[in-house]
Amino acid sequence: MQQTKEQYNTGTATAKQPSHEADQSKTQRLRDKKVGDLMVNKRRLVEVPYTATLAHTMNALVANKVLAVPVAAPPGQWIGAGGSMIVEADKQTGTVRKHYIGLATMLDILAHIAGTEDQLMDEGVNDGFDLDQKMSVPVSTIIGQCLEGLSLWTLNPNTSIVDCMEVFSKGIHRALVPVDSHMDNVAGVELVESASSYRMLTQMDVLKFLKEHASSGSELDGILSRTVSDLGVVTERVFAITDRTKVIDAIKCMRIALLNAVPIVRSSDADNEEDHKQLVNGFGREVIGTFSATDLRGCHFATLKTWLPMSALDYTETVFANPLLASIASNTAGPTSRELVVCQSDTPLGQVIDKVVTKQVHRVWVVDQQGLLKGLISLTDIIRVTRFAIVAEPNP
């Protein structure tokens, strides 16, 4: 969501005020902003019907450059994710048209491809692996393979940014925001909602908003200049894969650990017994790459058999040779192959937020001067500490 700072100005007095008052009007009272302020120019919701195949769903993710899509079903026939009742209803009559029953993510699809069968590695490299069959099942059958698919929430446009950040600080990555809600007087997160249409709000949208809002004199001044170590935003326990881990094993590990991305560390020459099919403790290891579910967007189904038995490191080094993937990376300002998005423990939080938004990544690896892994910073962690700083700011 790219917006100019002028879109956040209040009223029409900006052009008449002195510049310092204009800046104050533009940046003051972040805590008074609402979720609706983040939804300006948000595009229509990308969704798939419950009958869509996984192949169709993956195509929708790739074509729209999104990481998750809501799954819509006829009303009254399904139990929604987490028992939710989030429906789309006709604006005039209130007649319910569809019920959103969960989310389908790229990791859900990859976890389904990887499967749980012991013989999958053999199937992945010979003609016994029936990829067409795996990708022809309805998307409704894979909802919940990964926990995120069951996390379907709504946030009312009247919810404050601070309350929105509290929700996202608990590990919820995205929420539906109703347009023309039938519950306009409700503020907060809801499992029951009826609206004529929805938009999707993500953790990344919040950080983009904060980046746009940050300027001299804002409530964020104090926290953005502090180091990530000082703020306690670094998680030191990091699970990783090695440079010998195959793509299919990496996907299995990510599914079990509910991870969307893992760092790739150099394998230990001294430890010949290191199990490259399992996650390893990445702390203090040399980081040489990142393997993420988002890296797999755009892979044509015909090539899946080729890359499943590849090492994850080889895959990340060759994936952007594919013109389609190179185009995706260029359009989303994402990192190129082998580019590591890292920081150090003394990096200011503001610089980390800038890296996250500019590179469109959902985590930053923390390394020392030698490039050894010391931890990670997630979007959840950033939102958590930023919210705390806003709440702690004294009222004028």
C-alpha cells in the first residue's frame, strides 16, 4: 500500500498552516488513527471458491502476488475456521451470498505436495509421483494443514491502530476488514461479521503505514532510533536448514514447525552425522541463504519434480533464472537470489523496518560481523515493541 503522506493529513488546513504546524498535523496522534486509515486504495479481495483445485489456487496466488487467499463456500454448509461466521451479504437485502471458511496459503499447498508418506522421497524423483493428482484436489481439503489457514479474523474499520497492532503482535498475520459492515459500532477483532465486501489487511500493511507515518516529531521518534538489541526484539532461538537439505525435506520441516521461512546455514564439516533432513539450531552458524515459501511462487507444475529433490540452496541460486520469477521479484521489490536481508544487534529499529518494507520480507536475520547467525526479527516482534512504545507515550 503505497500512499503519500498527504493522504494522512486531517482536514484541509494543511495548505494554510505554517510548515511546522502542517508537519504536526500530519504526524500527530498515531494512536488516534483507525484501521480504516490503512485501507485507502486497498484493492478488492482476492479469493477462491471451495471447489477450486490446488492448481487453480496456486495460480491465483502467483497471478495476484499474494501469500494467502480466503476460501469462499455456500452459506450454511461449513464450519468456519476457528468456528468463525464471516459472511458476505447483499448490501440492500442482507441476504448471505457466501461464507469464508478459512485461508489457503502457499505453505498449505507445499505441505500437501510434500505429504507425510515415508516413500515420498522416492516418489519425488520417479514417475510414481502423481503431481497432477495431488494438485487436482479441492482447496477445501487442505485448509488447516498449517495453523495459519485456521486463523480467519475480521477487524472493524473503526478499530484503532493500537488495537490492530495488539492483534497482529500475537502472531495473527492478516485479517479481513469489512466494507459497509453490518456491525459498524463494533471495534476490535471479531469471529462473526457480515458485510457486502471485504479487503485484506496484513502485518506488512501496518509496517508500511508506520514507515510512512515516521517523521520528525512523531510518536515513533524515540523507538525508531533505538537498537533492536536494546528493544529486546531479537529472538535468539532460530531453526535452520543446512546447505545439503533438499527442497522436499525443507518443506516437510517448515510444515511441522509452522514456519514460512528458514535460514540456510553452512553444514558442519566436523559433524558428518548431521541430519540434513531435520531442522538444526542455527545460532552461531554461518548464514548463506534463505528458503521461503514465497520463493516457490511461480514454479510451473511441470518443473516440480525437478526441484523437489534439489538442495534448497541450489534452488535459491537458480530460481531467479526463471524469467517469470525474476519478473515477480522485480515487481514486488523482493530480494534477489542469494541476497540476504540481515541486520546487526546495534541496528536501529527504523532501519530494520525500512529493510522489511523495501525488500518485502517477513523476517530479518540478525548476524554478527562475521555473518554468524545471532537471531531473527519477525514482523510480529516489530509490531509488538512499536505498539508498546506508542501506548507508553504520555498523552499531551
